Amino acid sequence: MLLLVTAGCNGAQDRLTDEQAMQEAAASNEVLAGGSEASAAAVAAAVTEPGETVYKALGTEPGWALTVRANAMLFQGNDGTTRLVEATPPGFAPRSGTYRSGRLAITIAPGPCRDGMSNHAWRDKVSVALPSGQAARGCGGGLLAVDAARPAGAAPDPAEGNWTVTAINGVPTGGGENFVLTLIGGEIQAAFGCNGLQGQAARNGDHLAVTRLLGTQMACGDPADRFEREGKAVLNANPRIEHADGRTRLVGEAGTIDLAPRQEEGPTA
């Protein structure tokens, strides 16, 4: 989960980063408006068992995110204030085309695409037609490349990379795929035991300034909910990045997050 793998823009090794997708609200209480192509009962059944993530897209100004899973898809718009859940369109595939289900129509076109807020280049251009008649436009399908965000020859930022969250406020998390943090190319993605989070991140001296932090809203129960509340509070409080004794830690007035390097998984077929 939340794993970024990059490759050259013209290489054959670029891969979907769909598994990074947020663990969206499988128990959403969203109800379809009248006239939808799919019944509310079908959507309710789909979100109960949403299935494996098959596609991820996002955009900015205002921020939005789309997660398509085998049985259900979640659109979050207006910086997280709008939530729409629909059954996954029949025949959906992570390739060019237009896919409709209920109130949403997703159009995928060849890229490359840049999200305008980071150095990332994505494989696809994505447009989501909304019930309002407007369209959310952005990028998806996996990263093609990350441009160098620093002068040639400059030392790499030791905070960038894929991390396992080993403790929050001194309490061990147990690690695993639900306690992760990725910081690459001005973008942050994280999970603290329950929901997935993503946003923008920039170095401010030895501090990490996190903005536009969006996340899904599943209730998972403690200790996962407690870890998530405390972890989000640390990220939102301009934490200081500390490297000492082989450890990396985010430290701020809201608490601490301890990190350990996470071994990347190999590409999937």
C-alpha cells in the first residue's frame, strides 16, 4: 500500500500505483439520486465488499481524488467535502476510454499528465463528469517519472522515500501495510492504521509543511482511530524532521511519528 515506483517517461517499466490508493470508505452512507443508472441497493452491496483497487486518479484546485475498486468507486471532491460512491462501471479497465456508472462518467486519455502541484508525471489524463454538469480534471494511472527537484549534484533529501510508521507518540504501531508514509516529489501519502491520506508536502528548513491533506473516513475503532487522529495532528502541525541514531522522526507540538525505511515491493504484473 502507498508504494511509489518510478521509471523513465519512455520506459516499459512504468507501473500503476493504484495499490497506493486510499482505503476508501467501504461503509459510505451515500445514497443515489433518482434517475441513477444503478440502484441504491446495488451500490450498497458493492461498497460492502469494494474489492481490490484497480485505478487511482487525482487533481487539484480544488483537490479531488478518485479510487476505483473491483466493485465500487469513490469520488472525493472540493478538497474532501464532496463524496460520491457508485458501483464500478461494467468492463472498466485502466486504459483509455469512457466509463459510466450512476452519477459519474470517467474518461481516461493518454498522457503524460502533470498535476500542477508536484514534480510528478502521470501516465493518463483523467476527467470525471459530475452530476452538477462540471468536470474534475487531473491525472492518473501511475507515475511515469519524478523530475529532479534539486540542483544537479545536490545531496538527496534523506526524508524522501518510503517509510514504515513504527510508533506514534512513543506507542509502537506494529508496522505493516496499514502504517506507512511515502514522501516523494512534493507529495505525501500515509496510513496510520485505518484510512489512507494524501496531500502536498514541502521542506521548510528542517520542518515539513503539509497542506491539502485529504483522507477517507472509515471508522475502524481503537487503537487504529487513535493512531490516525494523533498521526494526522502531527502532520498538520509543521513537524520538524530529525535524523539521529539511524532513526527518522517527525517531531512537533502535536507529538511524534517514528519512521523506519520500508522495503519496496517488486513490480506487479
